[in-house]
Amino acid sequence: MSEKRRIGIMGGTFNPIHYGHLIIAENACEQFDLDQVLFIPTGHTPHKKFSGKEMTYHRCEMVRLAIKDNPHFSISLCEVEQSETCYTYKTLELLQEEYPDADLYFILGADSLDTFDSWVHPELICQRAAILAAVRDDLNEAKVDEMITELSACYHGRIYRLETPNFNVSSHTIRTRLQKGKTVRYIIPEKVEQYIQKHHLYQEMPVEVIKKHLREELKHSRYIHTLGVMDTAVHLAEKHGCDVHKAQYAGLLHDCAKCISDDEKIAICRSHDVEISDAELAQPSLLHAKCGEIFAEEKYGVTDPEILHAIRVHTTGCPAMNLLDKIIFISDYIEPNRDQAPHLKELRQMAESDLDQTLYQILDDTISYLKKTQGTFDQTTLDTYSYYKNIEKLCKE
């Protein structure tokens, strides 16, 4: 009786694929005697609405180019071709059906073991595949071994260390370098770099093009609100000496993920290893800000960390917000189309001269409203409120 084929499963956005991905796959082949590694680009859903079909096509083409010369590597479109949300346990089920006589080895970064408990049906993942946890040189080996032991016992799984060299470059770093015109030689395969240049990928999308996208994707009322936030942010940036370009982009994109379902928000955050609080699980609509940060970068080509951070915290705030953070947070609340919140007239006047006082008053009104209506608070909002309440006290002393 012949031995079963051993197939590695390498999932990811591959946006773009780089040598780090290829090194991990090659090491998996060598250390676990794999016959094949399947590279599986994440599908349209939950990513359909932020990557778009065009970008999904480009990601797949770049994978094809990167693995073309390795006979052990191939691409699978099993997630791209799915119309429903792609969870790992479902993907593995599909692959079991496609390769009934093979043993599957699911490859992930060892840092993902921290959040493995929160994945959808981790027990089914462990049933359907062995797990190879890629360990970089900079990770705490003792902690990794401890997590492997605990998860193996909890889910009766086969979880192994996959030793890999420390290739400390992310797709995010590559996109940022490309946007700034910096070299990516020796970080991504030459054919992938040529493809990116040919198709003008990872360039910041012009404002008018973003508006067109948002007009099609958002509800009309949400789109009007978005334009109001952008205009207010630009005005406050000019008033308080903030970068107007950054304020315009952050204001325009702050709600770019409002159009997706709660299930999609949760799935996107999990697929990007974004922490989800208990309050956010109870009210997934709060996650539109974290998803918005992802959309802004991966769909609209924004790589500026200040713009991305302002989008991320525009709903909950955060302690010690920078100037752009404050402007977007405040603009979201006071833009001219808002008419239900208390003290709007006073807040609009206050924002002209004192952003910290305006920020505190908005947080105070928000906490009062939440106490009356929900009783559930996001801890970040409470921490932000406490921080600016202390500043307000100091200013009065």
C-alpha cells in the first residue's frame, strides 16, 4: 500500500506575495517531506468588497508568477471561487474532498497560535489537517512550545514547529516601499515586481476615484455624511495646522467599511489577526473602524500610518490621540449633516479653538448616551474618556 501524499496548505492575501512566503513553503517541504504546497489566495468573501475582483485577479497572477519555477508549488483558487465567507475549516473540508488520499498540513505563522482559540471551529481545523507553526528567530521559543502543547491537548491536534529563517518583511512594508518609490529588489521575485510596475499596483488612489467607489458602495446618506466629515476635517486641519492631505484622505475613508455585514467585519478582523474586544463581538458594527483601516490600505492604497490610525480610532478614540486622530474623531461627530446629537452648535464653535475640550465634551455626551441606551461600553472608549477627563481637570486647576 503506497503512502499518502503529503500536501502543505499555505493561505494568505499575498498582497503581494514575497520571498518570506516562499521561504516558509520551501522549509515546510524540506522539514516535513511534503510532496506539494498549495498556495491559496484569500477569496472574494469576506475580502470581495475591499480587494475587489480586479485586485483578487492581480494577487492570483502574482502568486502564479512567483511559484512558476518550483515543481512542488501550485496555486488553488478554491477560496477565490467561493461565493460565501471562506473560513479555514471549510477550506480544509473542500481540500479533503479534492484530495481524499492525501494528508494535509496547514501552514501558519506561530504568532497566530495566540489567537487560534478565536478562529471558527478550531477543533475541525485540527481534525482535518496537521498544523505547521512557522517559528521565526525573533519569537519566544518557550512560549511557542507552550502554546503548541496547550492547543494540541485542547483540540487533540497534531501541531508542529516549522523552523524558518527570520525574514522580517511584511506585505504592508512592501506596499509602503512601493508607494514611496523605494526598491523592493531581493524582497519580492523579479517577475512579481515587473508585474506590479506594469499594472501600476499599490499606488494611492486619487480622491475623485475614491469618491466614485464610495458613491457606489455606501448608502446615499452614509456617502453624504462621508463628504461632510471630509470637508469638516479639511477645515479643522487648516485651522489647527494639521496636514490637509492626510485629513482629506482620513475623512473620506473613515467609514469605507460601513457597507459590509457584521459577519464580514468579524471575519476580516480575524483573517488579519486584529484583536476583537468583547464589546465589539457584542456590537460588531464597532469593527467598521478597524476594517476601514484594512480597506484604506489594501483597497485604496493608503500606507501613511497616521491616516490609517485616524481611521482605526475614529469611533472609540484612544488615549493621547494625535492631532489628526482628534480632527477625524471630532469631524465625524460635528459634520454639518449631523442633527441629532446634543450640544452640536456649541461643539462646532468650540472645535474652532480648542480640540481637546471639544473631544472631552463629545466623549462625555457619548458616555451619557450609552449609559441610557445600551449599558455596554468598549473599554477603549472608557480609557479615552478617563484620559481626557483628567486633562480637563488639570486645565481647570
